[in-house]
Amino acid sequence: MQSGYPIMCHVQSVPVFLDETIIRSKGIWGLFHEMGRNLKHSGWIIHPHTTEAMCNLWSVYVSETVLDIPGNQAHSRLSPQNREQRIQMHTDKGTPLTDQNMWTALETYLQLQEAFGWEPFTQLFAEYQTLSGIPRDNTGKMNLWVKKFSEKVHKNLAPSFEAWGWPVQKEVAASLPCLPEWQENPMKSYAHYKRSEEL
């Protein structure tokens, strides 16, 4: 399958795409993923870390909001057991950003979505359509996202992003303490986070 206008696929996939019963019961992850590719904005894509992850985030969004399929049932990689194992393996390595694959990178966003819902994402995606001065480099993009998302949810999310290996700049981190700490940050339960707090 390939994104574009139109989205292209092998002919044998067409019957599934036209079967409403299958769509509503199982979803069509791949098609939603390619739709996400069509809709993504360079300002929120951190290449290569989140290129595919943001497309997968779209698949989760459509599965949950349009088809009423819970995210943990939308794809086998999103089962609670698979997610926990993936996060644990990544945190055991110290959460190196360079070691993130599309599923690991997706976890950063899923934790935020589970805590704050879809509204901050849809608001931020809309804001990015008209936002000027978006950095072109990965570090700049990541820090803008940290700042903007923190402001949307009125929580200081810098520690969470840092726990995922994001290079949060000192000036961005210094601008967020006026916001309440995100006490429920799920990364606090992992050993590498506890060690970093002790330093």
C-alpha cells in the first residue's frame, strides 16, 4: 500500500476495504496509516524517529474515534503485554533516542493520549497548520512540541519527554516549571527514571 492521492494498493485488498463489517469489527490499520501519511505535517515529524509513529498514531485515532475499536485492540503490537515489554526493553537500555523504532516512538504519544485524551493532539495539529517559525532541525522541532503540548495540557511534560530520550533544551525546561508537575507520568515507574531523579 502506498500513500498519495489516490492511496494505492494491491487489487486483492479492495474487497476488504469495501466490507463494512470487517472495517467496523477489525479496522483497516494499513489504510488508516497511509491516510495519516497524507495528513502529516513536517513540523511535527522528527525524522526518522517519529515518521512512521505519527502515521500509526492516526491509525489509533481513527480506530478509537470513528470505529469505536479500543487502541489496544486496533493492532496486535498495542496489546498491554506487548506495550509493557517494549517499554521495559527500551528503558533497560536507557531510552536512547537513536534506538527507537516506530512502535517505541509511538509509546511517547500514546502515554500522553491516554492521560489527556485526543483533544490536545487535534488542537495542536490544527495550530501547526498556521504556525510560523517552526524549526527545521529535529532538536528544535522536539522542543517546540514539548513546550506546545505542555501548554495545551497545563502540565510540565519536560521530565516525561526527557525520560524518553528527547533532548529537552535548558531554556525550554526552564520555561515550564510554572506549570504543575505531571504527577501521573507513567515513566516514573521505570528504574532508569528513578535513577535519573537521584542524580
